[in-house]
Amino acid sequence: MALQHFELHVLLAMLRHGSETYSVPLVLELEKRTARPVAQAAVFIALGRLEKKGLVVSRLDEPKGGRTRRYFKLTRQGLAAVKAHREEHSRLWRGFSRLAKSIKA
Amino acid sequence: MSWLFSLIVRDADRRAIESDLAELFELKRRTDGDRAARRWLRRQRVLYPLHVIGDRLRAIPAFGRRLMSHLWRDLVYSARSLIRTPALTATIVLTVGVGLGATTGMLAVIRAVLINPLPYADAESIFWIYTDNAPYRFRFSVVDYRAFEQDHPAFSDIAAYQSSRVTVSEGGEADRVTAKSVTGSYFPLMRQRPLLGRLFEPKDDTGGDRIAVLTAPYWRRRFGGDPNVLGRTMTIDGGRYTIVGVLEPADGPLENGVAFFTAARWPEPKRKGPFFTMAIARLRPDVSETAALTTLKATNARLFPIWRSSYQDEKATWGLQDLKSRVVGDVGSTLVAALAAVACVLLIACANAVNLLIARALNRGRDLAIRGALGASRGRLIQHLLAESGVLTIGATLVGLAVAAGTVVLVTTYGTTFIPRLSEVRMSGAVLAWLGGLAIVSGLIIFAGGLVPALNSTRLRMDHVLRSSGRSTTDGPGARRLRHALVAAEFALATPLIVAAVLVLLSLQRLNHVEVGIDTARILTAGVSLPGGLYPDEDSRREFWQRTLTRLETLPGVERAALADSRPPDDAGQSNNFELEDRPTPPGQNQPICIWVGASPGFFKAVGLRLERGRLLDAQSLQNDEVVVDRAWVQRFFPGEEVVGRRMHQGGCTTCPWTTVVGVVGTVKFAGLDTPDRGTIYYPFVDLPATYVVLRTPGDPASLVSPLRQAMRELDPNLALTDIATGDEGVSDSLVAPRYLTVLIGMFGAAALILSVVGVYGVMAYFVQQRTRDIGIRLALGGEPAAMRRMVVKQGLRLVLGGIVVGVAAAFLTARLLTTLLFGVSATDPWTMTLVPIALMAVAMIACLVPARRAASLDPASILRES
């Protein structure tokens, strides 16, 4: 499953945050980790795309007199996609230090 | 941007996003401060639609992207070429944009007000049931409603309500709001649900605690949206009411401006009137309106004999009208007239744009012919023109978007007093689609107009073009005829619009000169209502009003103080029927009806009303059942006869004592400046629960506002003054609708005039430019400059005259549309129909004179040298 850079960030933030979450904790988490402002719109839209790809599922919670929230949860495919990305990256990074040294030399 | 946001994000997600943004805003406010957090929130709101659009664009497949890139290149090229002629581009973009935007804005208003069903479930089946006393339509009385409750075979649900202004007093602060007292069947009929708690049920009609249901806006405003509001009490008109629920958000006309609903506890009536109750009903799906009307008439016929002693009008019956027509009233013609005006401006703007583009294409004739000779295909040329029209249309659409939003804001801000349902006007997706549709049509018109000369130029032979230097050979007869026809069309469209603008202006001027009948410059009026809980009976009210008059008369600067339940020129307290002793109503006929004004004896002198015969009301008038009538009443019932001493039965009550006319005063406008005088009867004001305080001063009436407020606070701090206005302000406020219409149509008339004049100027300037060499030769051969001037002006006026003749004919044909909007002037007023065309010809002549003077001042020697 092809994942955009930011989508991967959102999935990782979701993993850190726990089972079910909404956009606010994710924005805060991403701002903390990346040390730059993150638009809530970007997170919400990315979550929408991830849902279309089947990597997250969502439900709308509208309590009477309370805040309306859309809660998102990572699916099994979502977790698998993160793992696959990690493995792919690990393969790509393998031997990097040696290669970097040789270029310096 | 909120409308764009609501357009591209689903409702449920929008609520979630708003909630998340609010939460992040709170966090930001704590960490970064209020200002930074607000700035952050603003940025988020602006960026949201852009993020969504970006996301959608990314989803377009590669092929589409390639296609868009080609289109984009063409558009950029066209934009660059248009920027080189900024005046022409700006003129087209702005004029077409204003036309597009204003038309779309008016369509948005018309859609919400006239086309959309009322925002209630199955709204088409809801009807207003009224007392039909042609030409009048009255509300029901409680007696009527009780009878209707017992017998309504054609309707599945029925309900009733009474609207009133009430005083809510909490912690020494009094607030005047609109409330509705509704039967328990009201909410089930409207199929509305509670947001919190519960709504009323039929069992609430029979007794128990006094209870209220808040509307959502009032709940938020007054209680800060507190979910624990249920069970709290509020003091309404001196009585304690328990809040049992909050109504779901609703912006229909029956909830608009209403603060809360109370459960109806109407006392059992002792007589047929008064007629203050709105009855509504849902028609059964299997019953036609005609069949329903028959059942209503039958119920009324059965009811009539029971209450004959207090209501003899046997001819009056019951009728039904669908709730939407009742709510919308006769505002339709005003809106359609405004739409016709803006549509005319749009068409004129398009015609003007085509004209300007033709001129541009003709000037580029050599350029186009050379490109053709170098191998550019006709298809490529058309593609380029299409892109050019596209760029202009995109620009105009963007301007139109802003103008449409502005039009909606203007209409909804300034039209609330006389256009219903404005709370429902939205820049919705459908409205934007209309803007898009209009923009495409306008774009195609512009494209088609520019196409003719461009195609001509590709047919030209290269050598011809290069040989002709001074005069473009692309100005073929087709293009010339099209340009001339367009100028004529502009004047044909502008003429009826300018005629309409002049007529509404004349109408407003006539209204301004209508005699109100009182000395408006010296009086101040303010509404006061006595809460039923604090002033439950006639004695308490009578005592309070007496105290009020005594106190107000001692205020510094007050010459006289009085009370009346009506206020000139457009607030008549009530209309009532009566039976004259000397003119008994023939069997089967309606009793006469006129305005009845409850007035304290000092009212006549306070408003400067002159006594014409007999005497005024005095302290004994109530016991003696005496009334004063006005001149219009005398002319209507006893022209040329003595009326003092004539007697009548009030409200048709045959068992009541006779009421005697003791005097005649001048005519006063109470039913609106544009309404014919049908007579007014003044009866002694003593104990009415609501009234206007009238103060007369030798100085500036506005200076009495503050002492009046202070005095009323001293008299009773629970009372709130409403609708405070000087006499002149009252008159001015009553003209807000015609003034609004005049400004609106006047503005569009002026725009049409300017565009048409620009059009004829453009054509004639081009005419002179094209004929520079001919004119030079004629001047060199001894032609008179004056003859050249005459030739140009004559040519221009010939075009304009044709358009104006068609325009005048159109003005006559569309006169019917204006009739209901005019006062004191005919829609086919001969002076207007004569002078407007003459004035238009004069303006067109001035526009032609500029190029004509240029033609006359040409130097033949230099022209011949150049060619």
C-alpha cells in the first residue's frame, strides 16, 4: 500500500497515541515530534485518505450538549502498512554509514 | 470562507472539525495568548478549503492533469495578452462580474424566499385557517379555534398560537422579546423535536405549571447554552415559568425572532372576539383544498348562531391559505422586479463586452491575418479566443462571487423589515451552480461575439492586409451590423430599467409628500406593555396609566403627554366591525370595518390634530360610550351630512349600549402612507395592556428620550420601552421599503445607463477611427467640419433611436410588473415615457459628440500624408 510521507507521520502518531483517537491529540503529537506547526486540516484530510485506503476506520461521536468528534482507529492493514514501510526503509538504510564514509574518503 | 467550507465538507465532519479547532484554539490560547490563538484560528479557517481542494486535485489522474496543463498554458497566454489592454479587460471583468454577482445574489434571495418550501417537514400540507371577510382576512378568535378543534374532518393536525412582545425580568434587568403562546398540538403539527428536555404536548393545554420552551438562539444568548437550563424558572410578564425544553435549531418564519414558546392557557371566551389567534392545520393527503374549504365553511355556519349576540357578520366565513403564501405575502413582485433589473444589467454588460472585444479583434486584424498566413489554423485561433473568453469569464466570475455575497449581505441586512424568510438565504451549492451556469452563458456570449471578426480575419488575403494601412479591412458588414445591433440592444434593455427607476423615484417622492395628518416634528413616541402577572386586571392598569400620564406631564420640556394604542403612519392598533344605527347592513352583506384607535383624551392635542366639528373625548367619554371619528370616516359613511350624534354598535354587539359620535377630527394615516383612507374611530383609552406613550415638546423631541426612560424606570423598573421614535423617524421608517426599492432599481438603472453610453461612445469612436481617411479626403475637398460632426452624431443617434423605441415598447409591456410597487404614479406615466427617451437621446448625443468633434477637427493634410 503506497503511503505518502505525511500519511505515515499520521499513522505513527496514531500508534503512539493508543487505540482510538481524534485529530487534536495527533496535531499536538506531530507538532511536538516534528517541531513545526501542523495544520489540523492536513491531519483531518490525511485521516480521510487513510480511511479510504482502509488503513484506519472512524466513527462520529455526537453527545448531547458535548463536543462532536470523529474518532479514528488503526486497522490491521494500517499496522501492516507501517511495518512494511519500516522494513522497506530499513533495507534502504542498510550499510548507510559505510557508504557515507566511503564518499567522505 | 465559511460558505465555501460548508460547501466542500460534509455536515457531520464540519461539526467535528469545528469542535476540534475549538479545542486546539483553547490550548493555543493558554500557551500563546489570545491574539496569537485568534490569528491561528483565522488561518486554519482560511486554509481548510485550500487543503481540501488541493487534496481533490491530487486525486485527478495523470491524463486529466496533462489536459489541464494545456488549458492552463492557453489561459496564461490569454491572460498575458489581456493584461496589455488593462482598461478594456477591467471594464469587461468588472461590468460582467457585477451583473453576474448581482443576478446570482438576487437569485439566492428569490430561491430562499419564493421558491424553497418552508423549512418544515412536509411543509406544503400546512395551511393557515382564517376568518374570510372579503376583502379582509382576519385571524381566528379563541372561540373559532375551540370550534375548529372539535370539528376538522379535512385536517390531520391543527394547532394555534398567539404572538406577543413580553417582558422577561431577571435581577432588575427587563428585556423585551417576542414570545409565542402555543397549543400543545403545535410542535407535533410542525414535527419539531427538542434539543434538550421536551416540547409541549396536548396534555399541557389543560393546566399544571406554567411552562416554557426556549428557542436555540435565545438559549445560547440568554443562558450561554447551559445544558442544565431545564427546570430553571424565568419571570415572563410578572409570572414565573419553568423551562422544560429547548427547541432544536430552526430558522423557519414561525421561529424567526422568537425567544421562547409558552404553553397556551387561554381563558374561556365570553364573546366571539378578539381575533388574535393564528390557526394552522395540516391537510389530510387524501383531501383537496376545495373539499377542505367546504368543511371549514360548514363548521363556521354551525358556529355562527351560537355567538350571534357578539358577532353578526353572517357573510364572513372561514378560508384557508397555504402557509408559504401567507408568510411570503406580496413581496414576490418586488423581488422579481429587482431580478429583472439586475438581469438587464448583466445582458447590457455582456453586450458591451462583446462590443469592446469586436473592436479589439478588428484592431488586431493585421496581427491575426499575419498569424493565419504563417500557418496558424482556424481551430487554433478559435481555441485562443475561447481561452481569452475563458480568462475574462473567470475574472468576471470571481468578481461576481464577491458581488453575489455582497448582494446577499446587503439584502439580508437592509431588507429584514419587509422581506420575509431572509434568515433562510444562503450562498448554497445550488446558488454557486447558478453563478457557474450564468458565467458559462455569459462566457459563451462573449466568445461568440468575438468569433465573427476573428473568423473574418482568417479569410483575408495577406497582400490585402499588408497593403491597407490606415483602414482595417476586417471591419466587414457582418461585424459592423453586429456591433450596431448590440448598441441598440443595450439601449433597448436600459430604457425600461431607467423608466422603472424614474417611476419608483417619483413614487417615493409622492409618498414623501403624503400628509400624515399630525405634527410629526414635535412628538416622541415609545411602546410600553404591562406584564399580565403584575397588572392582572383593568383597575391596576387604569391606575398605572393614570399615574404615568401625571408623571410624564411634569417632565421638563414636555408640553403634553398622551397614550394611544396606535401610531401613525403605519401602526393601526386594530380594525373592527360596527353596525350604524342609520345605515343598517343589508342581510347577507358584511358589516363595515375601519381602524379603531384607543386614545387618551389628551392625544388629539398632543399630536396636533385639529377638531373640525363637535368636541373631543373627555374624562366622561368612557361611561357615556362616546367616540370621535375622522374626516375620512365622515366622507365614507355620511358625506355632506351631520355626523355628531350618530350612533353605532361596537363590534356588531347588538346587546351592548349604543356608541355615540361626539366629534370629527382631521384624517390621520394609521395603515401606511400608501393606503387609502378608510376612516378611523377614536375611542377612550383606559385600561389596555399595551400602548404608545406620546409626548409633545416645543423643542427637539429626541431630547426627551432619556428623561422618558428615567421616568418609566421610576414608575416601574420591570417595564421596558420599545420602538422609541420621534414622529419624523416614524414616517421615515415607514418608507424604508420603497426607499430600498428606489435605491436598488436606481442603482441598476444608473449602471445600465453608464454601460449603454460607454457602448455608443465606443462604437462611434471606432467609426471615426475607421473613417479617418475618408473624413480627411472629404475635408480636403472642401467639406465643412460641422457636416462631419453632424454625420457622426446622426449615425450614432440612428443606432440609439432604434433601441429606445424597442425599449419604450418593452417598458409598456412590463408595466404590469411595476403596478403594485408604485404609489400615486401610473406604471405607464406619459411624462416618464416621453421624457426618459428624450433624456436618453440627449445623453447618447453627448456621448457621440466627443468622437464627432474629433472627426471635425481632423487635419486633412497630415492624414493624406500618412496614408
